[in-house]
Amino acid sequence: MFPITKHPRLAPTRPVSGPAATGPLASFQLSLLDRAHQQAAVAALGQAALTGVDLLTLTEQAAVFVAQTLSLDFTSIYELAEDGCTLRLTAGFGWNGGVVEHMTVRADEGSMAAYVLASSEPVIVRDVPSITAFHVPDFVRAHGVISGISVVIPGGGRAWGILEAQCRCARTFVEDDFHFLQSVANVISSAHARKQSEADREHLAAFVEHNPNPVIELDAAAVALYCNDAARIVTGALQKHDPSELLPKNTADLVRHCLAQQTSVLNEQVEISGRRLSWSFFSVARIGRVHAYAEDITERTSLEAQLRQSQKMEAIGQLAAGVAHDFNNILTIMQGLVRRLGLNGSHERSGMLDQLFETTERAASLTKQLLAFSRKQVMQPRVLLLSEIVSNMSRMLERLIGENITLVAEHAAEVPPVEADAAMIEQIVLNLAVNARDAMPQGGKLIVSTDFIETENDTGRARWVRLRVRDTGCGIAPEVLSRIFEPFFTTKEVGKGTGLGLATVFGIVKQHYGSVDVSSVVGEGTTFTILFPATDKMVEEKIVALPQAALARGTGETILLVEDEPILRELAHAILADAGYKVLDAEQGDEAFQVWNQHMNEIDLLLTDMVLPGGMTGRELATQLQGLKPNLKVIYSTGYSQDLLESKDEPVNFLQKPYPPETLMRTVRSCLDAA
């Protein structure tokens, strides 16, 4: 047992970083948010009790609300029997079937129940396995409970029962948790008292004082006669002087309507100092009063807006992925034809075709960015020089930032390579450049630099390649700086930004096991510093066109080629046939099975697109064929890799579209030669 913690919640419900993470204001705001999350439960239970809901239903609702509000695994509500020693588990949450309504415990000497009933304060257990002060019920231990808090549900002259909340992990309970549980216990107690005697039902109003949300009583003229502590606290937090300032402007009309019609008005919203309150008005006609209950719905409204934005971005992502898939097929055809023309052309003609091939590679890079945006691109890391990626983007960046901003590239010598996805690195630089451009509407300077640094940590020295993007713009205010990597957070006007740019940067950097930091001075500019792990591997060379004789050739092996794009299928067939392979074609799964039935013993390798018409995917086709011939080699190919992302077992042999003939031939030869 431990005393209640006398300070705000030690583990906030959401992370806070930066300068705003410390100080009394931050602690107060976190405490206020916690109370706001609790208020709906207590208010709903109190309203249910006032409307006469039966006690069993009320306790069942209370058990669910406590577990969900405090994010705990179990809730128990025990009712003390007339003998004063037996407690029955009348309502609960999270327990195995057959426990609730059937389990009883005894408040005998040395038992946990007796200890709780004799205590005037909450009983907190931090480690059930090691507790020695009393005996914890066996069924509680059997469910893996580690920590918990218990409060007495008061009754008329003696305790009505016990309310407990438990967790399977170590949990620090704070004073707000106790007050919340005690408020719920008081609601249950008051409901029981009302059931026992109609004369005592007025005592149910006691729950209002414990309600963590604002409650105001109004007379027929809409004058505030009473408010609880929560109303006064929120009034001060929102920098107002009187609790009535929290009410909607049309409160007088709402009060007249409630009393005249003897009805209720729900969800009247008002926005004050950046917080959104939802008010509900309930008529107490016999005494000419109206009770108003508030709920802070700021977070819920924000989440709803984020959901709508997320759905919109998902739709755009689906469209982008579809476009990229079809475009990749076209680029594969173009690259294949260019390479075949170049192998037999003159030197001058080959030079022009090489330029055309490089153009298709840049187009392929754009489709990778579309797929990355739509979250349907498999990360394809390779060993590369960060400075080369940035240098190759210079012309694009100059067009992006405009003529009034000067682009400066600073690359240190002898910087080691990194293992990264080139398209994702480009996405980082583009997003940071766009942010810098928007911070310099009157012009300025954008400096992109790369160098090498070493750092010391607990495990030794670490080697990093550093990418810095600096601007001379307006800078970022300290209160904003701590939130810039949050998804959907933006300071731009509605329609001007999605709030996903820097969140995407953060996600890509973490995916590469790197780190990102930002420093800013208002009026002077901002610097983003990104560290990528350096590697000792050799930089991978770009694929170059080789003479026909130098390419890896087949030795008569038979390949089943399944591709639904006719021109691409014909091109791949011609490339493989020219390389010495026997090629059998199919457009979709059913046709592939027909070919298989005729040539099963001949086929050495299946080369299939992942997305096929006819209802069968390339993966399903390969699985069925390998079931018939376990030693069948398989290569998957697609420009739309969602299927790979949805599978835990990513195939070893994967041919990403668009691909040049050399890559196709190397991949096929490597797969056939593998053990």
C-alpha cells in the first residue's frame, strides 16, 4: 500500500516535448485534460442515476466506464451482503466468463476486502505478487493482475461495497484517479440510496460536486445560482471571470424552452480560448430550474477532423498508386525497347538512346515518390552517396523554390556512403525545401549541405552522414517547434497544407535508423539536421547497357511468363527468348494453369506479375504451382507493391517495375542458379 501521489499525473495521456513540457502551466493543462476525459463518464452515470435506471445496469455501465476512462484491464464492483462479511462481484469488466455475478469474497481478518473496508483512504497495490499485508483473492492473481486501486462505495451507516480497478502491468495512480473513482463510487452509492428511499433521492445531487466537468444550475431567467468546483477551475483556466461566461450566448432562450416544454437540449457548442465545450441542458420543472452540464470535446473534434483529412489523403493515395502502377508498365516497355534498339545501333544513336533511358529512369523515380506518398512502395535501400542524390536534384529544387531564393549546395569531401532508398531521400529533401520556400515569401537563401561526423554514446563511437537544410526565413516560434512533426499539425491556412510533410520526413528518417533535429530562431531562420548511419559498403554502380554477349544468357531453361499487359508480355518474351530461354506465355491465372498442365515437367521458373485479372493474384498462382512442383523457382514483378506490404513473408526474388532488359536477365539467371 502506498499513499496517493500528491502531484499531477506522472505519465501524461499524450507526449509533450520542447520548452512547453515543463512548468506549472504545462502540468496544469495535462491535469485539466485528464479531468476532461473523465467528466463524460461521471456525468453520464449521474444522469443515468437521476433518470431512474436500475442499479444493476448502472453498476455495469460504471465498470465499463472506469476501465475505459483509466485505460485499465479490469474493474470490480462488490456489494456487501447483510452479514457484513460476504461481498459478491455484482458487476465487472475484463474478467473471464463465469466470474462476474458468481464470484464472492470474504471480508475475513487478513483479507484484502477487510483491509479496504477498514481504510478511510484508497488502497493502492503496486505489486500483487509481492504483497504481504493482506491476502489478495486467488482469482485476481490468476488473471495476472499486477497493480490496482480500491475505494469504498459508501452507504447509509455502513459501506455499500467496494469499487476496484486493476491492471496487468505496474501502474502509478495519482490523486485525480482516486477522485474519479470516488466520484463513480459516490454515484453508485447515491443511486442505491434513492432506490432505498424516495425521500433521500435529493442527496443524489452530491455527485455534481465531484463531477470533474463544469455543472451550473440556472433559474428561469437564466441566472446562475450554483456551480461546482470544476466550473470554477475551467473558468480560470480559460481566463474568464465568471462561470456563466462559459455558457452559450443563447442560454436564456434554451432555459425558457427547457422549462416550457419540460425537455432537454443536448450538444450546444461554444468555443472559448481555443477549447470547445458541449453543453447539455436538463429541465427540473417542479422547482423551475435547469441544470447545465458541460463536456470538453476539443480533442474529439480534432480527431474527427484528422479522420476526415486522413480519409481524403487515403483516397488521393489510392489514385496516385493506380496511376503509378499503370505508368510503371509503360516505362518498362519504353526501357526495354530503348535497350534493344541501343544494343544494335550506332555509337551516335546509342548515345541518344542512353539519354532517353536516363529520362525514363527519372520518370520511374517520380512513380516511386507517388507510391511512397500512398504508402504502397516497398523500401528498396541501396548503397549511395548522399551528396550525389542532392546534386542530382539541384535543377528540380531551383524550379521548386523560385527565382527569389538562392540555392547553395555545400558538400564535404570524403564523405562515406549510406544505405538508403534514393526515392525516399529525395522525398525528404523536397519536403524540407517546400517548407523553407514557404518560410521565405520575400526571398532568401536555402543551404543544403552534407558532411561526416562521429558521435560518442554508451555503446561506443557512431559514424553518421549528416544532411542539413538551412533557410534564412521567418523561423518557427518555440510553442510551435515541439509539434512540427505531429501528423496533420500545420500553421498554414486551410487548404494550403496537409500537415503531413514533416511527419513524412520524420517517418522516413526513423525507417532508415537515423535521427532528425530542428533548431530555429524567429526572424533568422531554421535548420533541419538529419543523421543517417554511415556504411563501409561500396557504392552501387548504376546499371549500364552491356553488349549482347556480355549479358547472362540462358541454357535452354523454360520460363512460364504471366503478364496481363500485352505489349510488356511480348517484349519480355522477346528479351528472354533472345537470351536463350524457352518462354511460355499466359495473361492470367486460368490461362497459366492451362499452359502448366501441358508443360509442367518442362517449366523451370515462373515469372509472374503480382496483380493479375481474373481474381487470382500472382502470389496465389505461385503458391498453387509450387504445391504441385516444390522445386519451381518464382520471380514476382509489379509496379504496385501493396500485396508485398500485406504479407509477412516478402518474396526473395522481386523484380520492381520499371526494369531494363539487363535487370530482367540478371534476375532470371540469378534465380535459376540459386540453390
